[in-house]
Amino acid sequence: MADANAIDLLLRPLNAATSKSAWRAYLSAVLFVLTSVVLLAVAFLSYGVFYTTYVPQVNVQRVVHLQFGQGHPHGVAPLDDTLVSKQAYDVIVHLDLPRSPPNIAAGNFMVDFKLLARLPPASNGSLDDSDVLVRSRRPTLLTYNSPFVNWVLVTASVPWILLGWRREDEQLHVPVLEELTLSPGSRTMPKALRLELEADQKLMVYKAHVEFVARFSGLRGMMYNHRIISLVVFSVMFYFTSLVSAVGAWTLFWTYFPSRPTGEDIRAPSAATDSEVVFADSSRRRESDPESPALSDTPRVFPTLSGARRLQYLPTPRATPDLDEGEVIRSTESHPPVEADDEGETTGDAHGGRRLDSGIGTSMEDEPANTTQRRRNWRNGTSNSR
């Protein structure tokens, strides 16, 4: 017996770790971890989609192929949907010019920049005033160097020029628009741009391109300038929002579609623990056959094997009719109490000879009978005195 108790004591942690409640806890933990990982991945993905949708491209560049031979050098470049409305842009024209004698002799020249509502059929096609959305003209010129300084610079650059690593050119960066904000609408969004270089002499140009630089502010500025912090904050917000939504959906599902017990005589009251198996008298059987005898009115605990869960019986409460004092006395007189030899022994009575629990030893069942007996003795004593 001692060996069995020792083995049972040693196996108790293993039985607790492999019980159904433990497996349910393991399964719940695994499901929670998997759901959390999936929701966290969804949160990062959602933030990435939100960032690419809400924060536009920072630098938008368009190469302008200038046309020569018909007036001043000019060119047209199309614009797509890269530019967004209600966003401030700085527009800069980049020119790569050789330091040739004609360009140096040209001095100041004008950079004429236009944003068009439609793409013209040709670069030299005529434009209406209604097609021009924004126009800007800015002056510029090549940097002046004295002959001596120019000779020194060229002499020092001769090796690099001979190797092809440098050229005798100069790059000009001309800002033509600052904080340009485009209005929403198909008619107000530009579809093309036009660039023209106006000079008294013909200019020599290597290449030209226009750059749109976005100037972020507010939420876009925070998301762009503080990317790591924004990623953590918004991902956590998306994660908790998804988690609360999942828990709410799960709660609503089990509220409208609750699980139903498979057995008729099995119930799990709140007072029961995982180590107990509680069963009760079937209420459906009692409703279908009201005359059927009750199983028992006394809670019982049945012996089980070592390591098994506790087996307990709980009776179904039955309604007791309210009787006044006179009816209680008459009922007691017509059915005197019958003494029982041992506790738990049942006797037959006038109610069909059914076997009922005596309830001896319980103060709750003895109290009504004792109270009735005292009332009878008091009444008898009063009548004798009279």
C-alpha cells in the first residue's frame, strides 16, 4: 500500500501535466502564439502598404530632350501619376553646360518652365493659355572665372581630362518653383512639363532634367523622417487593433453559437473543479415522466481508482409547496415519523412505498420536524391547561 501511495505521489505531476485540462491549456497557448505571430505579420504588412500609399515618392525626375534649330532650345516631358495632390514640391532644373566661349559670352539667360494640363502633340506645338497650369521664369549664367584662374584650373585638370575622368563643363541647378502644392482634380493635375532656355546667343547644352522634391510635413514628415519609430508605433497599433477585433469576433461567435453538451445527464457546475466529474439527475427525464422516482436527494461522492478524477453526484433541486401551520400539523399527525435503525436506511411510507433517503444526521432536514413537534407539544400543553 505504501509503495502504491509513493508511486501515485510520483506520478501525480505527470498526470497533472498530461491531463485534459493541461492539454487544453497547451492548445490554447499554441493557438494564441500562432494568432499573435500572424497578426503581427499582418500589422507589419499593413503598415508597409499604408506607408507606400500615403507617403509619395520623394524625388521625381524627368529628362528633357531639348530641341535645337527652331528658336530657343526647348523640350517637353510627360508626367504620370507620381505626383500627388495636396503635397508641397520644390521644382529644380538641372543643366549640364560646357564652358565654351559661346556659353560664356551668352552671359545671363532665362529658364522658362511650364506645367501643362495636357501633353501637346509636338514639342514645338502651339499652346493655349488654358493649357498652362503653372509658369515660372528664372535667370541663370555660368560661373565667371578670370583668365588666370581659368588657366590654373584647366592646367590642374589636364591629367583627369586626358584620362576622361573629367570634362570642361559646369552643372547649373536652377530652382524654378518652391513649395508648389497641386490641387486635386483631373483638370488641375499636370500631365506634362515644358522647358525652354532663352538667350541672346545659341547655347550649347549637354543634358537637362527637371527634379520634383517633396517637402513632407505633419504625419508624412514624421513617417519619413522617423521611419523606425513610426514603424514600431503604427505596427503596434495595427497589432492591438487586429487582436481586439479577433477577440471580439470570437466572443460574438460563441455568444450567438454556444457549444451544446453531448450527454443528457452531465453538467459542469461552477463549484466543480477539473479533478471532479459531476453528474445530476436528468431534468428531461423528470419532465417526461413526473411519476418516476428521484435517484436521490442527498449529494454523494463515489470511490474511484487511484489517480482518477473525483466522481460526485448532485441532486436536482425540486420545488416544495408552501404549507401553512395548520397543514403542517395535520400532515405530521397523519404521517408520524418512523424511526430508522441505521443512518442512510430507507423505509416505505404512504406515498407508494418508494425508497427515499432518510437524511438522518443532517440538521437541515431534522429542523422542520423538530419545529413541528415543538408546536404540537405547545398546543397540547395549552389545551390541557385550559
